Amino acid sequence: MTPSTIELVPTVEDRRIARHAAAAIVLTVAEAAIPLPLPGVKPGLANIVTLIVLARWGWREAVWVALLRVVAGSLLLGQFLAPGFFLSFSGAVASLVTLGFAMHLPRRWFGPVSLSIFAAFAHIGAQLVVARLWLVPHDGVFYLTPVFAAAAVLFGVVNGLIAARLLRDRPAA
Amino acid sequence: MKRKLADWLPLVKPGDWLVIAAGLALCGVAAATLWRGGAPDKAVVRAGGEVFGEYGLNAPLRVEVPGPLGTTLIEIEPGRARVAADPGPRQYCVRQGWLTQAGSVAICAPNQVSLSLTGRGGQYDSLNY
């Protein structure tokens, strides 16, 4: 084998991002095995990882982890560049932008639960907009908005609680 | 179980409760606005008992319907329709104004013209004033 002439030296940060992204990808794949009543209603367990990375290592790393997860997760599930991928991608981008603003809320009053709910709403909002503009050009897509919103609250609270608990009980790795 | 719940509760901060409440309120508002039902999707015009025409409520449109007394003018706008003019003596159907609910009807009996809105999830067959 010819030795590579390009030497890529991963930094500590790179390794950390890779480790967290791997955890998020595992959650994404595991979650895909759960049967769900409606397309679009998903627990979004991988966002727990995003929330933890955001709280510990900041927004930039959270963006890396979330986007790596969307791309690699879709490759593993055979969804890459399929409509589902663009829905996940737009949802992830929207929730990252929202988190970028929401993370500056006073931590004394707003914990991971708030961030999780905000992210969940941004996720579902962006997906509905993309679906309306591109996949289903009819206002009928919005008919299930209340269901999606309820799911966003429920799973937002659950994911936020798990993230908060892990942040409290586990030391930074 | 109780001990476990007590373990989780401190993780929810005061602001979090507000956000949860706001999220639930948003669900309620969304359900109330999107699931109110009764939004019409079509206007059916009848003349002399026969269906004269069916029109989607998407684009503005004016329909002239001939009857025994003269011409009844039906006006359609996105989401609503009305009888704009009628040769009948008492003008009941004109004074009914815009119809916006599925199932509502304006009848111009003297000229034998009626306008009704149809749609999925109409809450009643007709409205009387």
C-alpha cells in the first residue's frame, strides 16, 4: 500500500465530535426500528446528544454533531438524498439555529427541557414548510399540525429531561 | 416510584414550565384553528331545481344565472360566495350576505335560484335567520 502523502491529524475536538456523532447515529438507527403511527412523529432521541454537546462544548460542536448525524444516519438507512433526508436536514438546520438563540436564555430559569422543546418545534416547523413547498403542495399537510405540535411538546420534554439528567449525573467525557 | 419522580422534578426549571405551557397552548390554538371544520370547498348553484353549475372556492368568479324573473348574479371569492343581485321582490337571498360555512344556503325562491356551499365536515345542513 502506498503511504498517504496527506497527513490528517485529528484534534481532540475532532475525536470528541466523532464520538458524540457516533452516539447520535446509533440512536437514529435504533429509533428507525420503532414502529410509529404517523410519518413525521418521531421521538428524535438523537437530539439528546445534540443538547448535551450544546451544553458542554458549545454551539459549533453541536452543529457538527447534528449534521454529521443527519448525513451518516441517512446513509445507513438508505435515505440519503431521498425526501426524508431533506426533511431531516431542514429540521436539523432549523433547530440548530433556534438552539443558537435559545442557548443564551438565562440558565437559571431555562434548562435543557426548554431548549429541547424549542428545538422540537423548530424541527417540525421546518419540516412542515419544506413538505408544503415541495413534497405536498397543498394546505392539507397542515391538517396534522396539532398532532405534530403535541408530539413536539411530549418528546421535547422527554428528551430534555434525559439530557438534563445525563448532564447532571455524568461527568464530562 | 415517588422517589424517582422527585429525582426528575428538579431538572425542570421554572422557565421550562412556562415553555411547556406555551407549547401546550400552541397545540390547543392549532387544533382550534385547523380542526374547526365547516370550511367550504365548493359552491353549488341550482336553477329551477336543476344543478346549474359547481364552482370551486379558489378564485374570484361571477356567475349569471337565468331564471323566470331575470338574471341572478352569484359572486364567488376565495372561501366564500354570495348572491350579489337578484330580481326577486324581497331580496332575502341577497341580504343573507356572504356564505362562509359548508352547508349554508341562500335561496332566491321567486327566481328559482339557490346557492349552497358544500364541504367536508359541515356542522349543519342549513342555517335559518
